[in-house]
Amino acid sequence: MERIDSVKKLDESIKTCTEQFEAKIKGTNGKRAVVVCGGTGCIANSSEDIQKALEEEIKAHGLENKVTVNHVGCFGFCSQGPFVKIFPEDTLYRAVKVSDVKQIVEDDLIGGNVCENLLYVDPVTHEKVVRQDDINFYKKQVRVALHGCSLINPDLLEESLGYDGFKALKKVLTEMTPQQVIDEILASGLRGRGGAGFPTGRKWQFAANVQADQKYIVCNGDEGDPGAFMDRSILEGNPFEVIEGMMIAGYAFGASKGYFYVRAEYPVAVERLQRAIEDMEQVGLLGDHILGTDFSFHAYLRLGAGAFVCGEETALLNSIEGKRGMPRPRPPFPAIKGLWGKPTCVNNVETLATVPYIIRVGAAEYAKMGTEKSKGTKVFALGGKINNVGLVEVPMGTTLRTLIFDIGGGIPGGKKFKAIQTGGPSGGCLTEKDLDTPIDYDSLVAKGSMMGSGGAIVMDEDNCMVDVAHFYMDFICNESCGKCSHCRIGTKRLFEMLTKVTNGTATTKTLDDMKYLATVIKNGALCALGQTAANPILSTMANFPEEYEAHVVDKKCPAHVCKKLMRYVIDPNLCKKCSLCARNCPVNCIHGVVGKEPYVIDQSKCIKCGSCLAGCRFHAIIKE
Amino acid sequence: MPIRHEVVVGVEAICDQYANEPSPLMMILSAIQKKYGYIPLEVQEIVSKKTGIPVAEIYGVVTFYSFFSLKPKGKYVLGVCLGTACYVKNSQAIIDKFSAMLGIAPGETTDDGLFTIEAVRCIGACALAPAMSINGKVYPKVTPDQVGKIIDEYRKMEAEGK
């Protein structure tokens, strides 16, 4: 690409790229465009092989001058992936396999017929849906932070420029003073999307007010909440948008250097971000005197190394500085004394991805979406026991019911909804009675949970809430950095007490002790990881006291999950004596005689892995 | 154990590569981990000599982050996802079964150096839960009765010398 070193050249590039991109989508260039989902979820489901097969099949039919193929970012509807979409008809094929490629090429691309068997089928009406926008999952969504994801090729700067990219950067550099940018973000009501919800404009203002020879903007892409993948998908789907947001932040408070800190577990995001930075450097969109103005900006990428606590901003800064990722006491806040002692703003990926949109449409327009104190949209990663696992972006104020049942499609297998955990290991669970709560920062806190970064894990009647709390406590114990004793020792003791509950050795006093210790940790811990560590326990205790009681008093796990409190048994009347369970058993603890004597599980040796139950075709094995 | 000369050269080259970066330690360690699979004390000493950072500090950083390992891992790293989305879909049963069948706990390596079991936090394949990855290849919707087959598949590959 030619260098873009003046406003005029940017205007020209935007014009050309937009025409090209529109021609591609509308087919006015005389070609059809096939896009394949290149998000991590679909890649794990062989989408790269599908793309390769498409390219080969198209070539084999001599169509390479009439059809283009490229990958795009996450479509969001991960449980239906991998996706293949065809423009200009806007036909969406889901759950595509390599073996379907021949049919797509021959029937659709050559024959002009839609491949009916690859269309999404609405589970209620059983109707086949051709276009993405007509699928219920997408109808209530608004794409702001996910702008361009699943549409543009994330490896091509041209496609970003062709789809609104860098219009906001041009606007701030040519029409706005830094203070006007901060005022605009303040007016938009944008709050940090990493979880805490601090107003982004105020953060920038703090850093702007400090005089320093060097300031930094840091993008927090250390998305550690297990089960959350919003930031990853944004970085994979449209890295340019996040870089643009970072540059606008840099302009606003005077930072000329920006660091991306991304989890090493996200190789695809890292690769695309790195390429985006290099491509922008090459054309001059990153570097000195951007667009011929006085604004200079350099972006760098740093990788995490598997430490959850590095999502905490001061721990993250230590990690960039090559140290153990331990939090620093605040104050001084990073905006005053951050990276290498210089004023630094740490903003989440989704926050920065939203910034260009706000600048483009204006704060007033943006603030029309959302609730009184939480403006705009929020991306959630829906996971767990829900039909439509995936990534959704909804306006703030959408209810949990809409999120789980309209968009998420409800609970699979006709099971009953039990709880939704938001905010990951720092959050809490919300139940049936909270389903009509409009989602915003404050309402979720009022209900005993929190927004968090956007992880939303749904649980059904088969999940034991004590076990879920135990899972989070185990996680927090492992991830506690050990700096402050409240968190280091307190979470360990809490975990031990909770283990007693799950193995039936706890008393009611244990529960009281847990509540007391939870408060001590909350008040004494240095950083948010420790301060919120007990939330999953407190929240499940408050919402499901009867489950704790069953474990402690009756020594029973109602959901049959806690291993010490449940066992597998074989109903001799249902057992067909086929020996399959005995053959499946990894520890050889099931005995019987084929065709003659019903099989019996030796409880003293059983490791409760469930292999027998999973394999039995006669439903003869039960949990009790 | 003395470090082979080519490893010394390789580690020093990595240190040189990042010499101009501010605070390069994390980048150096990530590169060493990626290239050699682990960062023993002897290698940390080389890094210390090259960068001037005390070994104690390097050791502190190596042991802090779960990506860095002091010991070599098995040829095949069985990474069972224990992220929340997989956990609520019973991934614990998968890792338990690997442990039972291989006779090692998560984090350990089999005596033949073939397998390491790791409990990993969210590999991002939440729609494919419970998922696992073996040296980067993702196995979707794993069930406990597939565990034996997966182990056999890799043992067979090994026996055939692939």
C-alpha cells in the first residue's frame, strides 16, 4: 500500500477502499465473495481447512477470477460454527464441514442455488434462515465494539479503511483539541469495559492533567476470566479498530507510546495485532508526524505468560516491566505514576474498540443507547449450559432474560435454568428471580454480582452451586500472587473450608467461619483479585442456602456432583449384563458375568469418573 | 548438568535480540520457553550474565508465571480445559480420567517422557466444551470414554515412529 502521510492521502485511501469494499460486498465488481470464520473457536473446528478446500475447489472449477475467498473475524454464534458466508446474496452457511465444500462450490457458486442443508434452522419455527440478520440470535444485537468483526479481513488494512477505519482518528487530529476529545468521551458516559466500570473520560483527564516528558497508554488484553473471549474476538476480528482507539486516547491525554498486553494463550489475536501494527507502521499511520500533523504515536506488543492477576492494572504494568506480576498499592494511581514511573492509562480492549465509534457518531448519539448510568453496549461471552454459546453485543439495559432465552436460545436438553455467573471469579451468580434485571454496572452490583469483563456462564439443574464456588476458589487460590497475606492465606483457608463442605465434613460453624473470613479478606486485600475473591462463595451462599445446608447437614449433594457425597450404582433390574461398563471402567472396579450376572460397582475403588454411565445404553446406571 | 554449547549460544542470541527493548526479561524468557520448552537454573544464569539482572530476580519471574517451566514437559502436552464453560460441562471428569489412565497427576509427566497432563484455563473454544488441546490441536466435545482412544492414538503414532 502507498504511504498515507497526509490528511488528503487518508481521504483518498478511505474513498478508494470504501468503494472497493462496497463493491466486494454488493458484488458490483462482478465477483462473488466468500468469507470464512477465522475466529479461534471456528479454527479449532477446522475452518482453516475449509477455507483451503474452498480455494482449491474454486480453482479446480476455474472460478478464481470470479470468486474471492478470505477469512474474517468471529461471527459470534460459535455453537453453530464454522461459518461460511457468500456475498452479495448474504447467504450464511453454518456448521460447515470440509466435505460440504464441493456442494457449496457446485450448487451455490456455480449453480446459483442455496444449499438448503447448510442453512440455520430456527429451533422453534423449524424454518430455514438464509440471512444472518434474520436469525433470532442476531436480531437484538447491536455491533459497536464488534464493528467490522465477521465482515472485514482482519489482515488487510485496506478493508479496515473501507469500513469506517481511521475516520475517527482523522476527525480528532483535524477537528478536535485533546481536551475536546476527553470531553466527548466524558459526555458519552463510556465506562471501562474491563469490569470495574470507571468512567474512561475521567481516567484520561487525570493523566492529561499531569505534566510529564513521557506518558503511556496501555491496552489491557489479559482476558483471564475463564470462559470469556470478548477481547480476543475483537482483537482477532478488527485489530485496527483497537489500535485506532488507542491512538485517540494517546492524542487525548498526551501519550506518544502505547503498549498492548495480550495473553500468550491467544496466538491468533497476537499474530493479527502484530501484523496490523506493522502494516500501519509501513504506511505511516503509526510513527512520527502521523498524517503530517504534530501527533506521533508508536505501538508495541507485549505478551502475558499465564497469570490471571496480570489483568489487574498495576500487576499488568509490573509484568510489562519484566517483573513478577504483583499489584502495586494505589495511590499513586497509574494515571499519576504508571509504566516506568510515568503517567499511564490502562484501558480494556473493548473500551478502546468503542472509542472510534463514539468519535464517529458523536457522544450524544452513543449515549442514546443504554441506561441512565451505563451507556452504550456491552459484549458478553455466553457459555456453559446454553444453546447458543457465543459472543453477543447488546445495549446496556437489556434484561438477563432476553440475553439467556431470546438471544441465547435457552437451556439445552429441556433442563431447568439455575443460575448465570457474571464477572467470573470476581463476580457472583444471578438466579431466576433476577432474570428481569436490566443489565448495567450498578444493577448487577445491587444484585450481588458484577458486570465484570463480560463472561456469562449459564448453569442448569445439574450443576452444584457449592461445587461451582469451589471451582472459583480453587482458581483464585492458584492465581493469588502471594503479595498480601489476606489473599495468600485467606483464600487458601477459605478453599479448605469449602472443600470440607463438598466432602461432607463441614459443620454449620464452618459456614459461619467462611462468611467471617470472606469479610476479612474483602477488607484487607491489596487488589481487586483479593477484594472480590470471596464473591462467588458469598453469592452462592446467599442464593442457594439450601444447597449448602444439604451438603453440611444431610451430607448430600442434590445435583450429584460432589464426588464424596454421591455414588454410581447399577440397577440390577435394568442391567442387561452386557459388560460394556466394566470394559469402559478405567480402574476395573465393575464386576459381573456376561449374560449371566448383573454388574456391580466396587464403591471402594470407584473414582467416580462417570464413564460407565456415559456408555450404558440401557440407563441402568444411576447417580445417587 | 552442563549446558550444551549451542544452547548457550542460542540463549545469548535471544538476549541480544531484545537488548534494545526496555525491561526485556519477559520477552527473553518467553522466547527461551518457546524455543527450548523449559528454563532451568543453568539457563537463567546465562540470562543473568547477559542482562545483568540477578538470578534471584529471574528465578522469581520464571516461577511466577505458569507459562514458564523449570522442567522439560512431555512430548505431548495434554491440555484439558478447566475454564468455567468447560468445567460446568464436566471437564473435571476428563482430566481425572487422563490422570487415572496415565497414573500421573495434572502438572506431571509420564516416565517415558511422552505425556504431560495440564489443567489449562480457557482455550477459548467454549462452544466446543468440554475441549482439550494436544500440542495446539484442539479436540472438541471430549467425553470420558474418548480418553483411552486419544492416548492410544498418540501411543500408536509413537510406535510407528511418526
